Amino acid sequence: MSEIIVGIDLGGTGVKTAALTRDREVLAKDSRPTHAERGPDGVMDVMQSGVEEALKRGGVAKTDVLAVGIGSPGPLNWQTGIVYETPNLPGWKNEPLAEKMQSRLGLPCFLDNDANVACYGEYWLGAGRGTDCIACLTLGTGVGGGVVVFGQLLRGIDGTAAELGHIKVMRGGRRCGCGATGCLEAYASVTGMVKTAVEGIEAGRKTRLKEICGDDLSRLTGKMISQAAEQGDAFALWVVQETGTWLGIGISSLINALNPEKVVLCGGMIAAGEMLFDPIRKTAKELSFAVPFQRAEIVPAGLGDDSGVIGAAGCALARYDEGR
Ligand code: ZN
């Protein structure tokens, strides 16, 4: 066996690893807690063990591995492989992650932003397989973004492109975690959806949600909202649809700006299914040009939680082949 690539998805709570062939066959996977509290070197111990375990499970010799790709929360520099500072990983500051992992593993390591690798994973092996141009939104605590144009990640001149969660959907509007106002993320992330629900409940809207979270609105989650919506709570359904409408507004701009073949949505929120996708498609249709809207299929991720780890491997292979 030869020409194996390893992907690592580094998250604040878990580290996932996968070993794949060049032909996109997944040989083995590993998943373990990050132990972010141990700081950069402790986390790198975890990452190293994950790689070693995945190779062992896949029966892969290290000499058959071409490259290792790491998807990490940013901000980071994909070219130098440095993670600047990230709220999910306490104690990290200008950490040369790619270089350190390279010397630990004795293998070429490539660093990329987590949302970008998730997008690449969907393009390479997921819902976007067989396409040339896709845009991807990852709906979680925030809204991450990625764009693939003719097989290449859109990076921008400084590598900061495709922050799709921070396209503006409202003048003024809610304050976003990035410091600006009116960003898509402030409305369409899970956090934004919960905020929409809390605002409605505080304004006196009738719903079972208050009871579901034990009268403590700080315990309200996106999952509680979608479940209540499924069980017929009219207000919860409105919250899901409202979130879909905000997403549709943002996605219409992506469709007009990028003319993608697919817009792929990732993250736990997509489990809400058609309750969420119907208003997304309806709103995007109203606000987009007809030709790019008809082209752009708006679809859920094909790889579930594995878009990031698979995409980290796919990105590493592309960069290894291109020599950058
Ligand atoms: Zn923002």
C-alpha cells in the first residue's frame, strides 16, 4: 500500500483523525478528546497519538504516508502553518503547529482553516463530489464558510477569504462576535437561533420552550428548539423558519456573487431538515438572479461530522501535489 494521506480535525473538544488513500477510500478513523486545558504541546500529544492509532488501525506504514493535513480553528496562516490565537484552544499564541507536528511525525504537515477544510471535504468526497464550484456554510456556535472554485479553495490574497458568516444581512442589527453588526452569523448560527427564541420568549410569545429548558433560558439549545418545532410548537417552528430565512438572505448573496453549483450546509442544525431548508430555498429564490439560483442546489452535507477530517486530508493531498 502506498500514497496514503492523513487528515486531522482539531476542535476545542475533540480531535478526529482519518487515513485515506489517494483514491478517497477511508481506511481508518480515530476520535479522542482534545484536552485543550493541557495547552499546545499537550494537544499536540493527543494529535500525534491519534495519527499513530489511525495508521495502526488501517495497517498503514508511516513510509506510505505522503502528507498530513490539519484543519484548525483560526485565525491562522495556512502558508506558514502558524495558529495565531484561538478562543477554543486556551494558551495558544503564534503556535507553529504545522512545523511542530511535522517534526513529531516525520511527515509533511499542511495547516488550513477548519471551515475551509470542511468545504474541501464536501467538494472532494461529500455532497459536492463531481462538481467544480461550491460554497459551504458550517452552522455551529458561529457560521464558518468555505468556497471551492474550479477545484481550488478560494483563499484571497492574505488567506482570509470566504468568511461567509460575516457577510452582512442587516444594516446595524445584532452585534456579532467579530465586533461588527448585522453579520449572518449573528442570526443564523445556533447561537443566533437561540437568541431569536429568547427574544421572542422575553417578549411574551407562547411556547413550551420555557418549560423544556426548566424556566432557565440560558440552558436553551438549538436542539431543544428543533425538537419542539417537530413536536408542533408553533413558536419553535417560527424560530427555525426565521433562522432559515436569514440563511436564505445570506445564501442569495453567495449565489449572486459566486454562481456555485451547490451550496452545502454543515453542522448539527441541518438535522431540522425541510423545516429549515424550505424557507432557505424560498428566500434565496426571491432574492437571487434566476440563472444562478436555478444552478445552485442548496443541500445538506454528505459527510456529516466528517467533512473536516476528510477535507483536511484532501487539502493536504492537493497541496502536496502542487508543492505548496
Ligand atoms: Zn461578524
